[in-house]
Amino acid sequence: MNVSAISAEHVYKVFGRRPHEAVKRLKGGASRDELKGLGTAAVIDATFEVQRGETFVVMGLSGSGKSTLIRMVNGLLEPTDGTVELDGQDVTHLSAAGLREVRRNKVSMVFQHFALLPHRTVGENAAYALELRGVSKADREARAEEALGMVGLKGLGGSLPSQLSGGMRQRVGLARALAAGTDVMLMDEAFSALDPLIRKEMQDQLLELQSELGKTILFITHDLNEAMRLGDRIAMMRDGRVVQVGTAEQILNEPATDYVAQFVADVDRSRVLTADAVMVRPVAVVGPESGPKAAHKLMREHQVSSLFVVGRDRRVQGLVWEDDVADAVRDGAERLPVSSDNVTGVSPDTPLADLFHHAAATRAPLAVVNEQGRLEGIIPRVTLLSALSGPTGTNGAGPAAAGETPLDTAGAR
């Protein structure tokens, strides 16, 4: 059975004198503001799973409950109700010794304000979790040095934290988490204390490290653009509740509530959406062995001015245009007038912002191809422009994108 790295099921956290009675009221339909002195509900009925190797971002404004949620994951707070599991182990009611074992071996934490020991060197800070675990000095120094190199601080192990900039100190915190070697990393507003330029550099650093190491990351932020940039999936929180979980594309294109829709209204969609999110299935393609008559028939049936020529392996070999095909039919030609000059291939993860200069250079639709060069979809200009205007339904492109239009082929298998 594939066990999630982190699992929260119907988790509540209420601070106050009568928290369990407050939970009963909440389960009965009471709102956060209707507890009448029973307590303050920080998290209400939170359920989610984080898969191994996933960057899962919990996004919400101040007071939404996101920081309380992450503190229940590593056992700093005990849920009032519900369960939290790490790698299949219920951490909700672990003893103090059990929690220490979990924090030493399963989970590492990166804090907003660095949490470095000021009188210890950078190297000693990076190795601190290993020291607590009882790792020998030689081994922990070697692992700390390796981790510092990963975050761009090679050679600075002998410095003191006070000698470093804010961005460099946060890199030490990240190195400490990496040196610990845990599979799960919890990052609570880890970059929010940094200025915008350094913050973006740290985001780039995290994305690069994650592509190499494949850690499980639970990342807390109040910044929507940061959430969209870093998260494989995002949990949107409001007033203690998780109101939507999905990819950045799903949250932009299919907001679950009016609150989410208003929240994402000002997002720069061109920086978040990718070719994969807006591409549509071609209504027809043609095989290289097909004749002009077959291509002309497809064009008339589907009222398109061009067709991609696709081989049996689904690799794009070129494009045929309506005028050229009509001329070939009139002249009795047997071969397709295939052109490759106007074919522009883009990868599925190309951001929309990077597609416009490609679209401007050709009148043909863009071909979305995978790493093997096989056609996965197309992006006509009208689809590219409409994707910027707001939610448009499944996959951001209407029925064709949802797979409701059959893929007709002539000679392509």
C-alpha cells in the first residue's frame, strides 16, 4: 500500500478552556464566531495528504490557521481532534520521547526567522541536528559542509551567523534541514522575512534542490505568487478551514469558492499557467503517407486551415496548409505539400509568458511536444489569448481541451 508522507484527517485545533465542547459545536455546524467563549478555533476539520517527493504549499492570510496546522504535523501542538500521520505513523498522541525521535529522524524544520545559534559557527549550526542525534563530529562536519555547498555557502562554515546577510542566514537554516537527511521538510514562512530579490533567489534555490533531492516539503506562506511558483499542489485556507486543494492551474481555472476566485483574480496568469494547462487536442492530424485528397477532406470537415503531419510514433513531421493542399488536389499530386518552416514545438511545462514570442513568429498553432518529440496538444493563438482572460472551464480551453472532441486522423496511427 502506498502510504502518504503526511496525512491529516479531520483535524481540529481549538485554544481555550473548553476546546472539546467547541469541536462538538463546530461539527454540528457552528461557525468560528459562534463558539460563545468556548475557545478560539485555529484549525477546523482539515483533511489533506502530501505524497512522497511532493512540494505541498499551505496558503492563507494571517489568522487562517496555516502555522497552527504545520505545528501539529511535527508535534509542537496536539490536535484537539483528528489525526496526523507521518509516513503512516500516528504522531497525534506520541510520548515526548516518541516526538523527539520523529523530529530527529523524520522531520526537519526551516523557520521564518532563521533560528540559528548566534555563538556557534555556520558549520556548527548546519550540523546541529546531527549533533543532537549523536552523529560523530567528523561525520556531521562532512555532512554539514556538503549541505552548505548545496545552498551556495561553501567555505563559510567557520563564519558566525552575525557575519552573514539575511539571505545567507536563511541558507544556513536550509542547509541544517538538508544535513539532517530527513525525508520530510517543514518550512514555515521560510522566505517571508527576506527582501523580494533575495526571496526569489531562495525560491530558485529550493526549486533546484527539490529537482535534485526529491524531498517531501510542506511549505507555509501567505504569498500567493510564492505558493503558485513553488507548489506541486496548494491548499487554500480561510478562517481555519481548507477551502480548496489543487494545482496552481486548477485553483486559477477552477476556483472552488468565490473567496478563492477573488483571491486569485490579480495573479499574473502568464507566469503561472503552462502550455500543458491551456493546450487543446487537435481536431485532426494527418499521416505523412496520406494524399492531398484525404487531407483536404479533413480540412473541410473540421473547417481548419492547417493540419499537423504526424508519424506513426506521434512525432511531428511538419504542417500542411489549406491553400497548398487545394493546389495539390487540383494538380493531381500524390504527395502532401509538407512544410516544416512554420512548425514551432514547445514543451508542456513552458510558461504562457514564454509562448507569446513563439506565437508571434508563426501563423500556425504551436505544437506541444513531450521529451520524445511526440505531439500532446496544440495551442492556437485564440486559445493562448483567452487563457489570460480568466477561468474558462476544464483545462482552461473549453470542450476540446477536456477531450470531448475526437481526434480524427488520416493515415496516422
